[in-house]
Amino acid sequence: MTTTVDLNADMGESFGPWVMGNDAAVLDIVTSANVACGQHAGDWDVMAKTMRAAAERGVGIGAHPGFPDLQGFGRRRMTLPAESLGNLVRYQLGAALGIARAEGAEVRHLKLHGALANMASEDKAVAMTCYEAALSVAPELIIMVLAGTAQQEAVAELGCRAACEIFADRAYNDDATLVDRSQPGAVIHDPEAAAARMVEMVGAGAIITESGKRIPTRIDTICLHGDTPTAVDIADHVRQALKEAGTKLKMFAGDPVSA
């Protein structure tokens, strides 16, 4: 049974005058933050402000690269040559590393966003392209992966540091991928339901799909999205439920994944 788990959230997704989510409130709950790198969302000022706030709270900082798609919030699939996709990841990670260093902080991990993450969870070649590119820039980086998918297969093959992630507010298919957001019930909005399913999954050491199938997996971190109406309530309920169940909340170590 997993007794220690990290809580992460995607943030830094505002840009200019447009505000997305309540990062300040979520940062008081999570132990790791995935900060947008300016392509699917965010900008240089928001990135700096978010990283500064995370560092002040002792929250681990991660780069959160996605497709260059501000209008679609990075949720529209794109087909890019492998070299270009790798450079897209390097470009965003480089920005994150630079801003973090200027703030006296460090980037511990990387987590792919949106459609790019979904494609990498289905196709190991896409995952390998992204992760090899990131590691070429920062070899000690921890790669956060969607547990039980091609993303996990990729980091196992690479032998790099990794963190296996499950989602508090997303429903699962039987292959451990996320139910498409266009489908009913894909996003869970009830804080109590989200909390209960996380306690159950962490206790079982498994992803529990919509059909009831259990997929045994290593669980290092739980994603709490910051851009839904009940995001802060869900994050707070999940944190409290896990603590009451005896689970210790702590930043992930980043141990390699066995094949």
C-alpha cells in the first residue's frame, strides 16, 4: 500500500489580463506545481510570479510544455516532425529553467500538457521524442508520466528519474488513458467523489477505470487540476481525505521506473 504521495497541479496558465484558476489557493494545498511555459498558456511574467510563489511555499516546480495553441488551450492535436517536436519541448523547458534560476529556484520535473500528453500516453515514440529532448537539456530532470500508459513505458526504457501520476478529477479508460473530455463524465466535479476515489486508488495501488477494472500501478503523485470551477474544493477534499486515511503528503523522490 502506498503510504506517501505527492499532490500536483497545473498552473501559471493566465496570460496578460486573462486570469485562469486560483493559483495562490491551490499552492497552499499541493506539494508540486506544473508551470505553463507560454505556448498553450501562460507568459513570462506569470511564469516568474508562479515560480516565485511556489518557491516561497516550498512547493516543487515543474515545467509544463504543450502545443503552441493559446486559443485551444493546448487541447488540439498537432502533427509535428520529431525534430521539431523535440525542439518545441527544449524551447519551453529552457524558458522554465531560466525563469526559475532568476527566481532563485529550480525546475525539478517536467510534465506534458493536454493533447501532447494524450498523444504521448498512446504512442511511445511521441513520449520518447519529448522526454529525450527534455533530458538533453536537463539530464537529472524527473519526468512525470501518466501511470500505466506509453509514457511510463518510455521512461522505463530511458532509465531516467520518473514520477507516476494519477488524476483526481478525470475518468479512466480500460487502457489507463483518460476518457476524452468530450465524453459525459470525463471530468469529475464533485469534491467528495474525487476524494473518495483517490483514497481508494492509493489504497489499492491501482487505477480504477470507469468499467471497474483495476490496473495495478506505482502511484507517486496525484494531479489536481486548477482550471475547473470546483478545483480548490477538490484539492482540499483530496488532501484531507488522504491525510485522514493515513497517507503522508510529500514531494516525490523521482525514482526510476522498472520495466
